[in-house]
Amino acid sequence: MRIIYTDVLVVGGGLAGLRAAVGARRRGHDVIILSLVPPKRSHSAAAQGGMQASLGNTVKGEGDNEDVHFEDTVRGSDWGCDQDVARLFVHTAPQAVRELAAWGVPWNRIKAGDREVIMDGKRVTLTEGQAAHGLIAARDFGGTKKWRTCYVSDGTGHAMLYAVSDQAVAESIPVHERMEALALIHEGGRCHGAVVRNLVSGELTAYVAKATCIATGGFGRIYRVTSNAVINEGIGAAIALETGAACLGNMEAVQFHPTTIFPAGILVTEGCRGDGGLLKDAAGHRFMPDYEPEKKELASRDVVSRRMEEHIRAGHGVKSRFGEHLWLDITLLGAAHIDGKLREVKEICQHFLGIDPSRDLIPVRPAQHYSMGGIRTDARGHARGLKGLFACGEAACWDLHGFNRLGGNSVAETVVAGMIVGENMADFVESAAGELQVSTALVRECLDAEQAKLDTLLHGNGTESGAELMRRMQDIMTDKVGIFRTGELLHSAVEELQGLLVRSRRIGLRTRRPGANPELVTAYRVQKMLKLALCVAYGALQRTESRGAHFREDYPRRDDASWLKRTLATWHDDFQTLPTLDYEALDVTAMELPPGWRGYGARNAIEHPATAGRAAEISAIRSAFGHADRFTVQQALMPFDHLIPSRFRGRNARLGETS
Amino acid sequence: MKKNAVSSGHRALTLRILRSSPTEGVAPHWQDFHLEEAEGMTLFIALNEVRETLDPALQFDFVCRAGICGSCGMLINGKPGLACRSLTRDLDPLITLAPLPVFELIGDLSVNTGKWMRGTAERLETWVHSSQEADLTALEAPMEPELAEAIYELDRCIECGCCVAGCGTLRMREEFVGAIGLNKIARFRLDPRDERSDDDFYQLIGDDTGVFGCMSLLACQDVCPKGLPLQTQIAFLRRKMVASGL
């Protein structure tokens, strides 16, 4: 039996996992990272447009601060997020950008003086101040009041990932590549590490750790049409679910990005619209102002995606041999801007569509893009129900995003949550609760159980095809659990997915070799992915309201009275065919920003009975603190300082703001 | 060169793939797979179709399938390139695919670029060397906008390994850092946040495993999918390192 011991085991080598690992390592702990691929290949690299942080350097960011970023994030989430977490996040994000700057990320910088930009289809001159010259620039993104998205051309995630990955090398953190965690080792509500399969040799190893962190990203590949990389299959979330102790939060909250190229589903950044690009229909008409007069193309993603599909349904789509799409027009930005700030977009258009976006329109249609749901954690990133298990980044439901994530907040979340969870894991490892108390008998039992499952697949007499089940699942999710949902479609999706789950217990293989074997990998992954798909579909069926990206045509209103709560899915026993759903109420009386209208989208929510009372309380507090600074007022409304790790507690400096 | 893309999309394609499996003792051999071309087909789509319908054991690496992550470097008709963004319509109907040379072979089209790149990062210390810990709550140090863009230009390397596979020098000198390594040095040399001097860089690349080993064949630049200015960077670095070595 091969056992590797470490203080901290990080599963996932993307931005969140790497940053958490660096944090724990710098506190003096041994850390090992497991990754399916070389870490610089992680899907974090595909984040194009930028990360939000309220530096307020640019003239269009003047007056920006944590308060504005907080409100944008909560509105974006359609009040589904955890407001403590949103506060913790907006406080730490400027520090994350500045840390990355010190680590070498070549953030785009402000040039003092005049420059021409495109806003709302028109050419406008902006004048940047002298004091801001050389400081970090920001572009506009959807659902934000200020230009807040810091960027490196449209290769932001790439530049960030390389800087953080190289920091992990600098810290001598070993990354065990082409390794996949198949199960968590746990007993009595305490996680002790993971059983891990070497994807080249097929060998199983037990990694035993004081703290285990899942940072495996999202699960977009349960859908057929997705912007996600092929490795985004959600196995990290699935193995947490399979413990029966940890739970997954808000799995029905799935984001569809408005602009992926049609039909390949490859992302072109929201920065295209942030920088002035327009959405047009078959007639060349710019339709978003008709639906969203205030934010137009820059409403939140859930709203824009829905409006686009609505417009296609109304008969305005462009017909093609693959189906219908709309146009993204960035020709008005000019070749110089595209060559400098949207060069990945340009390359993608050239290579996959054979077009030049400075002259041609880009065919786009919404596709699955982001998983707001994931492993439910507390504000410290500690998994609910399983001590010693942490999660961060897209794999987690920390819950920064609620039912809709703002563009630029996810790549920001990876590093911010990594910073916070790295510190919190170090605290845990140093505490009495962090002591390792695990018997090798338990480890052997877990290893043997996983080996037995693999042996059943390799040598059993199953007849089902894993690839076929995967295809069918992806079709069901895209066709029935998409942007527009109905009880009828969801019901049929849940039924069919249950059938597939039962069939997945009888998968047989044509290739029986134990080592590198893509067919075997598909087989055991689809068994896990079907459970995730059922959490999404069943959660969506039960949630009889519309909130953020979860839109029910049969229940089109946001219902705060009944549904201001987070779905929690658990899977207690392997023979269940449906998750057990519980709900965690959001406490309106503790909110800094009680539910209201988002400023875009529908304005028809059913009010929570406590909303009016809390709103009155907040105005009373605000008037009582009339002349106090914003930090004092915020502290009185919803104190969160106790959640910030001590090294990140300082106040963020800004141009023109004295603290 | 791109061919006129009025493809009807129904050519019969043959993927001739160099198969092997060191762990299973399968020696390298060519195997042909036949499939029908589809509209907009890339090698990503074609290889997945082969795996799904013809041989579930075929090994290859894709991650982003969008030309961003650098996972899918392979020899396409003998030339290193990214498979995910290679459209079949730009290729003749007989397409040969082989794993990138130089790197440790995992099996079929899959090679261990990760190990090579980690080795490069450790050897050349490809991170900003700074003696001060940044104050994260203070305003960031300013940087000229043009300089930030120039650094990004070199930071765009995706470590796909195409330049390594196309390098003549690396066939002769296993220890050569390659264009990828030299470009990294050029990138950090340009970055004022990195306190290393030319003398420090000379210690890393001032011999024939570094910048003086390059034979100037410059296939690296020809095959770089990101169009990095590798040729000028190597020439520039060589001049600077000569000055430093005097």
C-alpha cells in the first residue's frame, strides 16, 4: 500500500489551488498539489477579460471602492450570495491584484492624458489624470457601476496563472501531475486525504493529509455546449458529494455566457462588450437597448443571455446550417484596439472561424460557462459537514456568486479565496483539531474500495458504453436544463438522468488495460458526473422561482418569501438515484443590502416579509452614523472583520482617498 | 497556406497516427484511421471521433481546445503545431500525426511537457526575484504602459513545446534551454520588478546550454503558435550576454 503523508493536500493546480498552496507553504507547512494536467494548462488560463478589484485608478473608476463592488456583486447574485463572503472578497481583491503585480503580472497600465474609447456605440474622449499614470488600468464589464476589471490584454487568466504557478515553483511546492483524486478518505466527519489514481500507470496511492483542499474548478462538461475545457468535469465536487457528509450548494445555479462562438462554444470575452462591442440580430439591428434600456449589452450575463435567446425565439436569429445565432460586432473598436487588447479573440476568430473581427461580425450564442454551485463551505472555506476538508475557487460554493456571477469576479475569486483559504488551512493545521489521527486500516479500506470499483469496470461483464452515457447526459443537460427551464422539461430530465445513472453501474470496457486508458477514465467519471447532473436538474426542478441564472418559465418571478435560501445536496448512499435536498435560509435581518431590484432585468420579485423591517433598520443606522466614515457605517451594518485573516486586514489605499 | 474554404465537408480523411505505449511495451508503429470530414472539423474533433468510434485507447492531450493552454502540441504532417486549432480543411486528406520529439513519451500522441517545463522553471528561476515583500494595501508601483505591454508580449508563451520540438540544437544538446527558456529570461530581464542583473542571467544562460548554444536555425520562431519574436529575443540576449561576459 502506497501512502504519501503531507500537511496540506491541494487537489487541483489552477489559480485557486496554486494560491492556496503558496499561502499554506509560506506559513511553513508541507504542501502537495495534485493536478490532472501540468498546472499551467489549467482552465484558469482561459479567463480572458480580467479580474475585478476596486482600485479606482482610471477616471471611469473614480469613486469606486469596496462598498460599490459589494453592491454590484450582491445585485449580480440576485441576492443569492453570502453577503459576509462578498464583503470579505471585495476587501481582499485589491490586495490580490497588487500581490500579482509584485509577482510580475503585466497588468495593463494607465497612460495620462486623452484617449478615445467607444461607449454605447459612440466615440468618447476620456482624460486620465497625471497621478494615475502607470497605475493599473481597468475596463468596463457587465453589471458594474464602475470600470473595475483589471486586465492584461485579453490574456488575463494566462498571465495570472503563469505568475502564481511560478511562485509555487519558487516555493518548491511539488505538483504531482496527471494524478486524479477518486475518493476522499474520511471517517466520523473528518477528512484525512484522498485516494489518487495515476493517469499514466493506473496505480492508486493514498495521500494522507491534515488538511485537504478541493480546487478542481467547475463542471461545465456535464453540458454538451459549454465554453469549459475538457477537464472541467467536476470530479472534485463529485468526490466530496460521495462522502455523504459534505454537501453541494446551489447546484442549479449555472451560468450561460452570452458570447461563445457558434457553434464551437469557445469563449470570446465580455471585454468585447465592455470595450464597446455590440450585439446585433439577423437584420443588423442592435437589439439589447430594446430590452435593457439602462445597461444594454452590459447587463449581467444571465440577463443578456436570456434576452439573446428571447430575441432568437422571436425570429430574429441568423440562420445557419448548425442552427441559429446572433452577431457580436467589435468592428467599431478598430484594428489597433483589437490587435492590442483583444488579441486572443482575434486569434480565436482567425483559427476557428476564418474571419477577421476588425472587419467581420462574430457569430455568437450563449453556452454553459460557469458553475456557481459547488462544495458548500463556510466563509473560511471549510467544507460544511467534513472537518479538514476545504474548497476554493469554482469548485466551491463559498458563496460569492449566488445565482449569477459577475464577469471578472471568478478569476478574482480564485486568487482571493486562495489567499484566504491558504491562511485558514494553515491555522487549522496548527490547531489541535488539525492533528492527524488516522488508522492505516481505514486508508487500506478506502484504497481497496476504489481498486474494487476499477476492477469491476475493467474485468466485469458490463455492457453499457461510458461514452454513450456521457453524450446522452450532455444532450439532456443542454436541451432540458438550459437557460429557459420548465417543470415539464426538468421532470423529464431528472427521470432520464436517473435511468442513465442506473445504467452507469453496468458499464463495460473494450480496453481492459489498467494504466493509461481513456475509456476507463470516461467510465468512472461519467458515474460521478451523472450525480452532479442530477443535483443540478433536481435542484432546478424543486426551485419553483426564477433567480439569477435559474429561470423557470412556469415561475418567472424571484420569490424571496419562499426561496431566499440555498439548496444543499447530499448523497448518502451509493444506491440512491436522487440527491437528498435540504435548504439553508439566508438571513434577511443580517444583510447589509436587503433584497430589491437589481437595476436591470425583471422587476417583479415577491418580497420577503423581513425585507421592509431590515431596510428601515439600515436607514436608521445610516442616519445615526450621519457623519461617520464609510468603514464605521459598514461595521455597524454587517461586521465582517473577524473573517479576514490577520495578514489581509489593512485598509486598501486609493488615489484621492484618505483612510 | 489556407486553401479556399468552400469545403463541402465530405472528404474522406485518413489520420495516420504514430502509435506507441512505453508502459505496455508497444513499439512505435503507424496506424491509419478513416473518417468522414465534417464542416468546421478540427483535429480536436477528428481525434475525439476516432477515440469514440474506432479506438477508445488512443492517447492524446487536449484541455482548452481553444489554442490557449498549449496542451495539444504534436507533429502535424511533420511540423509542430497545436492540434486543437488546426482545421482539417486546411490539410490534405491524408494527415500524419506524431508525438512531439524531445519530450518524454507517455503514449501515442501524449508527451510529458509538464516535466520539461517544470525543469526549465526551476533551472532558470522563472519568477520575479525581489528582496522586498510587497505592501499589499499600498498603491502599486507605477509602470510605463508601453513597458507592461512589452512584458506581456513575451509573457504570452503557452509552453506548448512546439519550439522545443522544432529546435535543431536540442537534438544535439539535451541540456539546451531552448527558445522557450531564452524567451523567459528575456521576459524577466525586461521586468524592472525582477532585481536580477545581467551578470545573474549570464550565470544561467551564458554558455552553450544557454544563449551561446543556439545555432540560429530559428525554426522556433517559424513554429511558435503565438508568433512570439523568438529570433530577435535570442539575438538581443546574445548581445547583452556577450557584453556581460567580457
